[in-house]
Amino acid sequence: MSTWISKAGRVAAACLTLAACVPGAPLVSGGTATRAMSVSDGAVVVAGPPGYCIDRSASRDRPDGAFVLFGTCAALSGSASAGQPARPALLTVAVLPDTADNTALTASFPVLAQFFRSAPGRAALSRSGKAETVELVAVSSKGDVLYLHLKDGSAGPGPAVEADYWRAVTTLRGRVVTLSALGLRDRPLPAAEKRRVLEALVAQMRAANAGEPPAG
């Protein structure tokens, strides 16, 4: 189980933190609204729920992991006809380079939950790197997905987001994947709405990655 505690720290540090993942500039408009993209040498397809598109300028795909930021298709394309949710959130997906066994990860959820409750775990989740800024409101699992309801009182670069947000940890095609749903501070969302859109993101990712990845 200690392997998964170590991996949990890497998951958090890799891209569970907004400080590392959210761009320093507002989402731009007038570009191309991309609805899906392959990352990690084609191992995983990243796709969002209806109305959400990928901000390629703020996303990255590198050997040390992939990070994808979603905004509304309307905002990213500069066209209202591209579509957007009635109450938009900010969505992220991060894919770690490590291979992972889904059964082993699911069995380790209690250990992972304990890690995220600890000072090192909360520090890894904090935008400022300080454990005292993060409160783990609730942790639960649904099938092979671990859900974290968090509050982070620290500030970070990029769009101003609410302190309250949701994250999820799971595996897809043998890779550890983390997902998050946040509300913008000037357009706040109830916690239940953020959880709902996060579950929709998980479902869309599962559908996009059904079956085996293409052969390298």
C-alpha cells in the first residue's frame, strides 16, 4: 500500500494543484473549439461533457504527464453557436505517465483517503503548498473512482476560482487519471452542481476510452 501513498503524492503534485495547472491568463476566445484530444502517446483520449472544449493554449502533453484544461466551447471558439452549459464550470484532466492496475488502485482507496487527510497530502493539494489552507470536506468512492470534496483558501495564478471544489482519481487504459471541477468566483456553483459535472466528465472520459488503446 505504501506504493499507492507515494503515487498519491505524485498525483497531487503532478496536477491536482491549481497553482501548477491553471494558466496565468484568462481563457481566450476566437480560436478553434477542440472537443477531444489524445495524450500520453495516444494512450488516453481526453474528452469533456457537452458544451465543454479543450483550451489547447493552456494544456500540455509531456513525458512527465499530460494536463488538459476545459472551458466552454462558446468562449473558446468565440461563437455562441458552439454551445456551452447553462452554468459553466472550469474542468481539468491530468494523466500521469505511470501505468497502474485498476483493481490495486481501487483497493487502495482507504489508504489514499488517509494520505489526503494528512498534512503532506493536504500540502500537495494546496495551491500555496501549505497544508493549513486545505480542508478535506468529504471523501468517498463510487465504483472505481475516488471523489474528494475540498476547500482551498489560498490564492493561485490564473482565473479566480472558488475555494470549494471537487476532484476525482481513477484509472483509464492503465493510467492514473485525476479530474477536477471548479466554479469561477464571479460565477459560483453549488457543491452538488460541481460534483454532478465532475461525474459527467468521468462518464465522458470512460466512454472515450472504452476498449484498448491503439497499438504504439
